[in-house]
Amino acid sequence: MRTEDVLAAVATGLWHWDNASRIATFDAEAARLLGLPAERVELTESAARARFHAVDWVEIMGIINLAVAENTLAEARLRVVDDEGRVLRTVRSRSRPVRGGADYLLVGTVEEVPAAQPGTSAVRTPVTGDWRRNREAFLLDAGRALAEARSTSEVLRVAAGLSMPGFEPSALAVFGTEANRVILIGHHGYGPGDMDPFLDMPLETAYPAAEVIRTGRAVYIPSPEEYERRFPELWPLVERFGRRSWAFLPLINAGQTIGAWMAGFGLPVSFTPDERSVLTTVARMLAQALSRASVHESERELSVGLQRSMMPTVQPDISGMSVAARYVPTGGGLQVGGDWYDMIPLPSGKIALVIGDVQGHDVRAAGLMGQLRIALRAYASEGHHPDAVLSRASRFLAGVNGTGPEDLDPRFATCLYIEVCPSSGVLVIARAGHPDPAIRLSDGTLLVRATAGGLPLGIDPDTDYPTTRLVLEPGETMLVCTDGLIETGGHDLETGWTRLRKVVEGFPLDTDGGNLEKLADALVQAVHGPPSHYTTGPLVDRREDDIALLLLCRQVAASTAVGAPEAPARPVRRTALTIAQAEPERIAEARQQIRHLMYDWPDEDQADSAVLMVSEMVTNVLVHTDGDALLVAEISGAPGERRVRVDVADASDELPHRRHPGEMASSGRGLVLMELLAGAWGVDPRGEGKNIWFEIYESDGTAPVLPDGSDVPGFPDFPDLPDAEAPPETGRTA
């Protein structure tokens, strides 16, 4: 007698499902139970799904997937519906996979069972509505927590805190593999030393975790008797923990078993299909989280290694100076990029500070950065002047861009090279498209110092790089950084410097640079902390760009001689600027420097007068002489009694003289302006050249008012000089 006939005699139908073709075949009895004619029929997936209640179909597919994964029996109750969705009967389906993999084949039976009567406690399926809702909520919460874990320790901490609906593990352990051995990665619910016997075992050990890793199939042990029967050798080591049930599940990621997860229960657990489904789902999420954490930790280790190999440690023992440096990589990928800094001892006994930024945030940028840093160090060590160092580095980078398969992706780099004399504080600066340095004066004021510069490295191999000479006075600190510190968080160059200025000027910095490291941390926090975004700009990721910064503080030398006379007080604020004949556009920079210097001057009219006189004095030098103009401005004195003094020196011996311009004249009013606007002014002849100066006093209150009808302040002495490219003067911006 055929199997179908025997099953039909007991009202049981036979069916099988081919997942490769997505076809379900039902014999005559199974077709009858589904409300179809009593004859053998083949249905597509959509046609078979239409014969069952939608909720039941979703549940049975989950149970079948679990059975295929574990090679176990799949059993569930389903409601059969007609074409109009009315329930015809309730059937019980039992099936087992006869072929595994993605193209699995299921063979099963189906029989009618009495439907649950209204008012009774009978349920149609082992999964009640409350259980299903609790399970879904638990899995969503577990998935979110595991997705946010970034390290192996965080993943284990999240796994230890999982509270499963209806059955909560009292102990957890995660095992991995290494060289055909099973190693314990982490555990929870055990005392110190309890898991020592399981730290390292051969893969052939008769232990559930080893069996799971070998076979890729879960092992469920519902009772201590079952554990002792299946693993008698290890039972004496496990018995003392007092667990009642165990589940060992494979950790599978990308089709490979990477380890095993053990959940031990203090109460008996029968491991129903629904409980196994929850455990299997958690194991899959745990495997993915561990894999992500492993990749993240590997990338982090690689990036830290690259960073340590490419970023030197600065010398803390420079005579009379303190240095602090920071490098913060971007938040994505390998967290390496093109930003770098360096500190190079020079043959002359001086030191060179270098900071730069290679275009891009990828491995190629990091590689070019390493090459360029080595080249700069080599050129500097040969004793070349700063401009020559950058010229050679630009030719080097242009040559690297023109060779190899990366020709289609040429890169440029910005760079700031500073030659520092520790004894005198003289800084010789060469700049290649990089942000200007900033000086924190002894009273805390931050001034962005405009410096001459050329194109970024690698664009034009024949570019010249003019140098700028500054003096870092005792008690002053220089800040140089990449654009990631300035423009991150929706800021532009102006608002970015404003944000940093608030940090620097509000920081209590010691005159000996003792807390320079804390200032470096505060600057980074200002960019990456909660208030770092520009409120009117886009809210972008705070880690969208690399950050490199260097701080150099010139210490105030203490007097060692007993009874030595007190050193004269140095100017509270001081700035200097050289304007060459070929750079008339830098007159705008001179005006900007005066505004920065007088940012807290109480009388705005006096500040405007100072800016006007500086523009007049520097313009006269460029027009009436053949040399350059040297501008020196300083503020001294106690608040309320301060004095602004500005000196403009040139190499011409011709002294200015008062003229009487007519009503329509466009020049000749320089000394008239000085007489009317300055508190005091004068001209001092020198051995070669002269020095024109003026002073403005805070106690004077307001600037002098010209007689009514006079338009002298409205006319600069030389209005035709090119000034259109100058940035607008709008307060304390850089």
C-alpha cells in the first residue's frame, strides 16, 4: 500500500516544498484540507500563501527557516481560509528538511485539528499575541544596542544585559577560534577563575561550544541529565555552577562560523521553536556585532599605528620655549588622512615647525603625507632657508603626482614652515596656501598674523615662496593649525577664527607655558564638543575633517640676580607688519591688524581714526619712496589710561612737510589728518630713513572733531591704490 493511501486513511495529507523553484506540491488529501479539489496539485508560492491566514504564514515561514538552519522538526498550527478570507479549518503541519542550504527541500504532513473554542484558554499556535509582541520589542531593542557597540567589550556588555522575554539567561559566554583551538572571548555570570578550564581548548574537545564551531549547528541541552549523558567528561566541571538548561548557538557571519555563544539558565527551559527562534536571532545579531567590532578594532589599530609612525613627538625641552601638538583624525574609514605636523632640529641650532595638509582623507593622502614629511625633513636638515625648503618640496610633490598609476588623481598640499630661533624668538615663516598663524599676546589677545605666501605644494613646481619675519615676545604663544580646526562644524574662515579666539582669550595660560597641553585639549574640544557648530550654518559632522595643531610658547625668563633692577615693562600688545612696494594690497591687512589690536578700545571713533592714519602713512611710503614700509603698533598702559602708538618706518631721507591743498585736490592732507586726529605725532630721522609715528590716548575720550564743512577725513591721501581685493573690515575677524 502506498504511503499516501495510509496517510489518507487517517485524514493526513502529504506535501513537500522546493525552495529552489518556489513550488509546493500537495497530495489529494492535503489539497482537500486546503479547500481545493481532492487531487494532486502543484501551487506557486503566492497561490499556496493565499490558502492560509497571513499571520500564520509569516509564523510558519520563520519556524521553517529555523528548522532548516538547525536541521530540526518544524511544527505549527495554521488557519486555512477560502477565497474570501473566511476561516475553513485549522490544520497542524509537521515538516523536516531533507536537503539543506539556500535551495532546501521540505517534506511534511498536514492534518486537521479542532479549532479553539470561544471562551477557552486554548491557543491556536504556541506563539501567543503577548509573547509575539514582547519578542519583537526585545529583538528590536537588542538589535539597536548591538548595532551601536563599537568594540568587543561593548558587544559583550550589551549581550550580558539582554533580558529575553520569558526566559532570562543567568550566565553567558562567547567563544572564538584561533589556530584550530577554541578560546574564550568573554563571559558573564561567573566568578573569578570559574572559566579558567574553558579558556583554551582544542577544537576536537568534547565540549558543546567546540561541537557547535565544528558543525555550525546549535546544541540545546534542556536538563542536567542530558548534559551529563552527552558530555560526561566535562560534566564534573559544569555541575558546580548549578545551571538547569544550556543553549550553545553558532555565531555565523557571511556564511562562516566565527565562534559560539553559550546561554546558561538557572531554571529549566524546554527550548520550544519560538524560544529557539529568539536565541538564533540574537546569535546572528551578536555575530554581526562582533564582526563589526573586530573590523573596527583592526582599522583603529591600523590607523593608530600609521599615526604613531607618521606623527613625531615634539621636543619638550627646548630652551626658553614650550611646545604642544595634537592630531585628531576624521571620523570615517581608517581614520587616517593627509594632515601632519613635524618638529625638525636644524644644523644652525634652531628648530623648524612644520604643519601641513595633503588633499583628501584616504590611504593615498596618508601615503603622500608620509613621503612629503620625509622630504621636508630632509631638505630642512640640509640647512636650506624656509623658502628654499618649500620650493624643493613643491617640486618633489609635483614629481610624485606625475609618476605611477595615480596620475589621474594628482594631489596638492598646503604647508606652513616656521624657522624658530629659541634665544631671540625670531620666526621666519614661509607659507604654501596654508592658514596664517595666530599669536596670543601676553595679555591674552589673539591676533591672526598675515604672512606672505605662495601656491599650495605640487601645483606649480616653479612657484616662489616669500618669507615673513616675526618676533615671538616672551609670554606670547603662537598657534598654527590645519583648516579642520577652523572650518569644522559649518564655520567659514572668519567665524572659525572667532570661535577659536573665544577659547584662547578666555584660557588662563601660564607665562611659562605650563598648561599649554590643556589649551590644546580645549581647542580640540571647542571643535568637537556640543557647542562647536555655527548656528547659522549647516549642522555637519564634527569629525568631517582631520585636525593638526601646534602651540609654541616663549617663556618669560625669571631674574636670578638678588637685587637686580626690575626689567622694563614690555608692551601689552604689539604687532608688526612689512608692506613691500610690490604689495600695495597689503595696506588692507595693515588696517585689519590695527582693528584687531584695538578690538576692545572703548571709543570707536578713535579706532577709526587710527585705521585712517595708518592707511595714510603706509600709502605715503609706497607712493613717495622706493622702499618698503615697516609698521609697528603697540598698546600699553593700564585700562582707562592706555596708549596706542603706531610707527611706520621707511628707508627714505626725505621728510614730509605740510602742504595747503586746494578744495579739489586729492592729496596733500596727510599731515593735516595727523594734526587733527592724533593725540600726538612726529617724524624721527634715522641714520638711513625716517620713522613717522602717532599716539592716541584712551583718556582723551573722543577723537577731535573737524570744523563744520570740512571734508578732510573723507579723503585719503592716495585713493587710487588698488584696494578692491581687501576683505571687508567688520570687527574682530581674521
